[in-house]
Amino acid sequence: MEYILMLISAVFVNNIVFTQFLGICPFLGVSNKVETAIGMGAAVIFVMTLATIVTYLVQVYVLVPLHIEFMQTVTYILVIAALVQMIEIMLKKTSPALYQALGVYLPLITTNCTILGVAILVIKKHFSLIESVVFAIGNSVGFCLALIIFAGIREQLDLVNIPKSMRGVPIALLVAGLLSLAFMGFSGIIK
């Protein structure tokens, strides 16, 4: 039950985009169409879960025993970048269809701060490996959900006659703020 509550909390109550404001750049940049939002969301779910597992293991079995925890951020950035590159190479050789589906989004994920943010949050909250995986899955699904909802709204906004001064980024930021307020309505349900 604890894991289910953690998952629900990460997706809705403490959504990584709307409450912690991580991943705003890809959130605004890749959310023009639902199709691209789904592709980016799927790639984030896969990479965030895998990166959290690897960075957790690096923290526990390398950084802590060597007493170099201060190298955490730099190490995580290198691990995430290397992991994304390895995934890209393996997908290109083993599954060209999946590489075509995710290939465009994998390089973007390397610079997505939600991946690094979740990896650091897992350690700061002293989660176990299983809790870390559940937390990563919940946050990545929350990111994906936010991205898809926002993309759907932006597609609908393209069909509406918006005043010239509000087109593009201004209306996108206004909608993102309203979505953030909507997701804040879930606060208090689960800690």
C-alpha cells in the first residue's frame, strides 16, 4: 500500500513539473503535439527509471564507500549521459523500430533536469532501491501525464482565435500556470 501511495503522490500530488518546476524546458518545448508528447513521455519513463537505478547503485556502492559523496551531481550527470548514449547505441543495433520511435527524444533526455532531479531526490529522501524505482516511475509518469495534457490543450489552442499578443509563449505559460493550479488541488490528499 505504501508503494501505491508513493506512486499516486508522485504522479498527482507532487508532480515534478507542476510542484517542483523541474523539466520546464522540455515541457514547453516538446508539447506542441500530443504525438510528440507521448514519444517524449515514453522515453522519459524508460530512461528515468533506468537512470535512477544506476545512479542509486553508484551512490551506494561507489560514492559512499569512497567517501566522495560531494561528487554526486557531476557523477550523476556523467552516468546519465553515458547511459543515454549506451541505450541509443543498443537500440540502434537491436531494435531499429524502437530506435526510430525513441531516437529523436533520447538526446533531449540527456539534458532533461527531471532525470537528474529525481536521482538526487531519491538519495536526499533516503529511499531504498525499491522505493527509488517506485518514486522514479511515479515521477516519470507524472511528467508524461503533464506533457500529454499540456500538448492536448496546445493543440486545441491552435484551433481558437487567440489575440495576437497572447499567441505562442504567453498563452503557453498562462495554461501551464492554470494546470499547475489544477494539480495543486490534489495537495493534501496524500503527503
